[in-house]
Amino acid sequence: MLVKIVDQIICNQPSNENEMDRQFLLDLKTNPSLTKGVEIIYLYSLVDESINYPVMEGKILYIGEACREKSPTGERFQHIAHSSKKGNNYVSNYTLTQYFYKGSKIKLEIFKVPPGMDRKNYEKELLKEHLKRYGAKPIAQGATGENSTPKAVNQDREYDLKRFFLREEKDVYTG
């Protein structure tokens, strides 16, 4: 059985003692429950908003798993970049970062995986269940990596891609 070890609301401008800012995530590297070799499953969810998924509304933004053998597992939590427009950290998640800087309250839940349970398989099963229930993977899934950093997303493009997103301008395929 999974054991919850972190249950925290994170927001850009905390308004009470139950809310923390981005520094909380960075400080997880020193959390005694998230040392080297600790296997975890974690979820980021919206607190006061819902996401309009195809089947029904939901709150889960991201489902993940982690275990670090050479450094504390808590070092994994650099998902929110230091700015919504700048930053080149490949582990930051662009979608989580945008929700954070627009003022959304985000809940982080971290669960310790017991010995003998396959955390990667458990994550896959959670993702499949989310897909089944809501009709889509969590909205922030896949928004991490070198092509998803704030710097990469906000740089000038080789092609004029606006036409694909502003379809009323012209027919996309014929120009």
C-alpha cells in the first residue's frame, strides 16, 4: 500500500500557512522522507479549478514516479521553472510552470512505494486509469524535456506556425 509522505499546496503568492511557494519544491531535496533510493509516485493537481477533459472534468495535471540512487529522490522536484518565459532546465514542466505563474493553486502529493511494488508499472496503471476515466492523459504529461523548457517554447520559430492556430485567417493547407 502506498503511504502519503507529502501533501502540500504550492502557489506563486502564498496567502496562508497552508500554502508554500516554489522554494518548497526545491527544498524537498533535504526532506528526510525523500533520501537516496526512496521510490515514489507523485501527483500534481489543481486545487480551485478543474480541467475540461473529454469525458468529465478533472483536477490532475501530472502523474509521475521517481527514485534516485546517487542523490536524494527529493531533488526530482524542479518541475516549476524560475520564470514562465525563461529557463532552460530540462526537468521543469512547461504546463505546470504556466499554471503556477498564472496564479493557480497546485497540490503536490507524494506517496512512498512499498518494497516489492513496481513504481514504473504503477505509474503506467495510473495513467491508463486517468485516460479511461477522463478520456485523456493528464494535461501536463509530456511537457518536460529539451523542447518544453520556457526558453525553447518562447524562442523564435523557423516557420510561421500561427496559421495552424488561427484558422480563420486562411485555409491552413492551401495558404
